[in-house]
Amino acid sequence: MIPIPQRKLALLAALVLPTALGAADMPKSIATAQSALTVHVFKAGLFSAFGHEHEISAPITQGSFTEQNPSVELTVDARKLRVMDKDVSEKDRADIQQTMLGPKVLDSERFPEIRFRSTAVAPAAEGKWAVQGNLTIHGETRPVRFEVALQNGHYRGTTEIKQKDFGITPVTVGGGAVKVKNELRVEFDIVGQ
């Protein structure tokens, strides 16, 4: 028979230890104000010198990640994407913004959320991971793969996606003399809170 003080200690350990162990892998919220997701849009075509490459800010509205059993998920409000181009007039920036959010590209009123949820995360090197997951844009979900590196508390990485994979036809001007490339580069810098 276990003496009473040891029984209390065993009971306390049985109650507290699973909670403490579970807390070690509780999801951490993404610090949305300190995190950044940027989309780079490139130009192509015979007269591409007359077109513009675009930098799009895609603020993360919510998200979380775990470290022990690595996983990540995040959401971006497509209606809040902003064209950040510095080399265009305010009017041109507003026109580009309207086209991007409108029915010809993102159709952000019909498809307001861009979501990512990891399906597998594997160590790639010290402080680096290979991440696979499902990305949903424009109502279409496709698998993506990228590497993440941890640097000074920031999870950073880059991936490329193709607009056509998500049912989006790249914008063309002048019968295709200036057009947006199908491939987009997505950079992210995620911080936990």
C-alpha cells in the first residue's frame, strides 16, 4: 500500500504531467502584426519593358504553428492584399489593385480567403524544414512545397506558385505584348507570439 503523501504526489503527477507535456506542443499563434507575406509578380512579353513588376503585401489575418510535432496553418484575407509598387502613380496603383482584387484575377468578393495548411513537415538541416501542404486561392486547393529556415525567432522561406494552377488567367495587355508571368514568388517571414 502506498503511503498517503506518496498517493497524493502520484495523483498530482497523473493530473499535471499530461497537461504540462501537452502544453509543450500547444499551437502558438502567429504574431500577425510582426509577420509578413509578400507576393512578387513578374512581367513578360515582347514589350515587357513598358510593363511593371508588382510587389503585393498579403497581411496574415490569423494563423498558428506547433514546434514539437511541426505544423502550420494561416489565413490571408484576399480583400486586404495591397499593391506596394513604388514606381507607379497612385492612379496606376489603384487600377492594378482593382484588377488584382476583381473578377478577372482573385475575385476576392467571391473568394475572400487564401488559406494554407501543412500536411507534412520534415527536418531538412539544423534549423530548416521541408514543408508540404495545401494552399487554397480563388476557391482552388493545390499542394505546395517549400523550405523554412529559423533565424532569430523568424521562420522565413520562399516558394513559387503558378496562377493557372488556381484557375487564374494571368493578365495581358495589348494583345499579349505585355503580360504577367504565370509564376509568382511568395516570400514569408513568420513570427510567433
